[in-house]
Amino acid sequence: MQNKPIGIFDSGIGGLTVAKAIKEVLPHEQIIYFGDTAHLPYGDKSKDSVKSYSKRITGYLLAKGCKAIVIACNTASAHAYNDLKKFYPKVPIINVVKPTVMYVATKYDTGKIGVVATKGTIKSRIYPRKIKKKNPNLQVPQAAAPLLVPMIEEGFFNNNISQTIINSYMSARNFKNLKALILGCTHYPLIKSEVENFFKGEVEVIDSASVVADYTLRLLKKENLLSDKRHGSDQFLVSDFTKSFEETSKLFFGKAIHLKEDRIWD
Ligand code: DGL
């Protein structure tokens, strides 16, 4: 079982930021990545739709022999994690919310921890609920930032357009005097430095991709599931292929990859 792949899924290709972070800390692991590009974006979908897509994709990755599942998508983590755990109780399933919650609730005693994410994640209130349960002394103001996903996918970052949009979201009144800010979306690691600059380096900007990668390493170790040698090559699958998805995937994974289409919904 140790030498089986890790299954990672997302609504699209943004989750490649999580796949990249996992490959950095676990270079020997084989991954099978599935991006549900046919249903992108999940951030605006109903909870029921995201739950049913996530269930089907998890079943698909397990049928491919995956030893563990990482839900790279914040929106799917917020809406579907509990159901997936119930449905597949024996499989280690990692979501992107829990490791980030544990990180902030342990590190900060008091103060304000902001969250920026898709509309779906914000509406679920998953971060304030989970953080306050661990540490009721923390305040958790939130802001949905729906323009950031298309902005980043179109390659608008580190320029004056992205700066204007980021400034406008980060200037939210409830984001005054933050100690830390959680970037609660697959795409946001690409704008981390711009957000840090907005806050003049005075706010810790937490990129959930790297927190989740470290957590995945610890969990696989604990479950005795770390592979002892590299087996097979990584696979990157999408439910709807376009050339533009393949080109954009380079932004998120940091190097060119070959996307293969598997139309699992047909
Ligand atoms: N992957 C989504 C997330 O992390 C962002 C893109 C989408 O809305 O599908 O919430």
C-alpha cells in the first residue's frame, strides 16, 4: 500500500499549487491529480453539487488505487469533507482547512485572524467555526474575493491591475489590525507576496498549500504510508481538456505538465 499514489483533486487546475507543495516535501511520492474542469468554478456552486462531484471524484481516485486523498480545493473541503469521511471511513482523507486551522489556533492566543476565500467557503463559515472552537479568544473576520480566481487564471498578478483589485479586497473594514490572514483558496499562493506587501509585512499571510503539504507528510508517516521508493510517473487528469487549461497549469505547478482528459461525467 505504501507505494501507491496519493490522489489529489480540485475543481480545476488551481489545486496544482497544493500538488506542487506536496511534491516539494514528498518528492518520492507518486501523485494522481484530478481537476474537475467540466464543473469549474466550485466557489459559486451549491453545497449539494460540490458534495456529489467530490464523492464521485474520490471514488474514481480510489478505483485508481490511491492510498490517500487530498482535497486541494477549499470550497470542496468546506462542503464535502464530512460526507467523504462518512462514505470512505477507512481512507486517510486530508482537507485544506483543518491543517490551517490547527496552525493558527496553536500559534495565536488572541487577536484577529482574517480569511479571504471564494463565496462558497466564506458562506460556509468553516474557518471561523473551526478556529473559534479551538480558540474562542480569536476573532475571525472574513471576506469573499470572487474576482481573484479569474484574475489569477488570466495571468493578472504582480501588475497594477492585480494590485488595485487586491487593495480593494484587503481594505475591508473588518481587516484592520489583523495578526494573520489565511489565503483560503487554491489560487491565492500566486498573489501571496502582493498581499504581504499590501500589509507592509506586518501581517502573517498564510498560504494553506504549504501548511497542507507538511500535514500530509506527518499524516502519511503516522499511518505508515510513506513510500520507500518512487513508483510510476505522476498523472494529471481533467474532466474537460482545453489548451488554455494546459497553458495555465504551468502558472500553478511551476513547470509545464501534460494534462490528460478523462470525461468521467459522460
Ligand atoms: N479551488 C477553489 C477553492 O480553492 C477555487 C476555484 C473555484 O471556485 O472552483 O476554493
